[in-house]
Amino acid sequence: MKKINQLATPYIIWAGIMILLPMLLILFYAITDSGNGIVSFRLTLKPFGKFFTDPDFLLILWRSLGIALKTTIICIIIGYPVAYYIAGSDDRVQNLLILIITIPTWINMLVRTYAWIGLLSDGGLFSTILGFAGLKDVKLLYTEGAVILGMVYNFIPFMILQINASLSKMDHSLIQAAADLGANRTQCFLKVTLPLSLPGVVNGIALVFLPAVSSFFIPKMLGGGQYYLIGNVIENQFITVGEWNFGSAISIIMAVIMMAFMYVVRAIERRNSTVEEDDRRRRGAAL
């Protein structure tokens, strides 16, 4: 055991330098304000007050949460049937479909998003198809729909894979037992399949909502700067404006929101696990 701990020491040091140290630096900038000197700082909470007292920043935060929520809902609506079909396929087809879903993730997300600019631009593939259908004046690029489409395309594999993992691990004898007791296919799905797959749905929501709410290059590229989200604000504060203190404060606010969201997600997951365990115990006692 001591030898294992010694072998893990370099990785712990690396994680501390690459993860913990930057977070502490961001926290330091968030609660300080640059003084007159190069290394002169004073403690302050003004960056946080600036964010919460400015209605424009609150509107951007609300817009970011709204677009992330829409993205997550669409990913669930599309991803659940796909994951359900994959889980019900034989092993060979299942492996092939999972490979098809994961292949796009092998390509850099920035490159994939650039590809959508060509597809959605005037004279692009989708614009040409709509032109043949008599819809020549429909604007596709630089709209909220384009931003949501880009996010759904980039993040939906995470939703599908998480739901598929839960459906694949499900005890299919429970469905057979429900059918033997007179339940039809709809009732089997609502009473057995859906509840047992909720942990995968919850994990998928976390893996889609969190990156969507903080994304900055997708709205910048597909929204054309017209859909300014909270990730763009942070990027602008660090790169363009040079307000590292305010940018760090916004980053801390988003980190708190994400941690609160993750706490809710884990609480729901623990509750579902407790319910499943109670159901197993009742079935065991009945047998």
C-alpha cells in the first residue's frame, strides 16, 4: 500500500499544479483588486457586485441558462430513442452504432463547428435544399437555432452513451416479469424501463448542460456575435478587455452554479439508487 501511495505521488503533484493551482489563482483574482503597484493587491468583492448589479450581465446569464436548457431537452428527446434502439440491438450492431456515434468526437470540436458554418451559410447545403422547397429567404446561420444546433451536435453523443449504458445494464427479466403480470409495452416502458434508465438520463443531463452553459466558441462562430453568452463574457474579459479580476469573479460564479447543479444531479441519482435498492429488497422478500 505504501508503495502504491509513493507511485501516486507524482500524479497528485501534477494534478495539484495543473488543476488546483489555477483554481486558486482564479479565486485570488476574483477577491482582489489591482493596486497601484505591480504586486500590490487589496481584498474586495466589487467584481461580484458588478456582475449582480448590472442587468446586462444577468440577462446574458439567463440567456446562457436558457440555451443550455433547450440544448439539454433536445438532446434528451433525440438521444433517448437512439440509445433505446442501440441497447435493444444485438452486440455486433450495438458496437457498430456506438462507433458511428463516437467517430465525430475524434475530430476537434472547433473543426466540426467550422463545418456547420459552411452547411448553414447562404449557398450552403441546407440553404440550397430549402431553396428547392421554395424557402429561399430563410436565414439559418447566425441565429439562436444555429447555436443550439451546434451545441446539440457536439454534445448529444454524451447523452446517448450515458443513457445506453444504463439501458444495457438493466435487468431485462424485470420487463418480462411485468409483461407476465399483464403490462403492455407502454406500461412496461413507463413503469420499468424509464425509471431504471433515469441514472443515465441524469448523468447525460450533467454532461450536456454544464459544457453548454459555459460554451463560448460555438455561439461566437454560429451566432456571429449576436448571441453573446456567459462564456463569451469570460473570454472577452480575459483576452480583450484585460479585466482579469472581473473575469475571474464570473468564472467563480459559474463554478458555484455548476457545483450546485451537480449536487442536485447527484442527489437525484442517490434517490433513484435508494428507490431501486428498496424495490430489490421488496422483491427479494416477496420471493
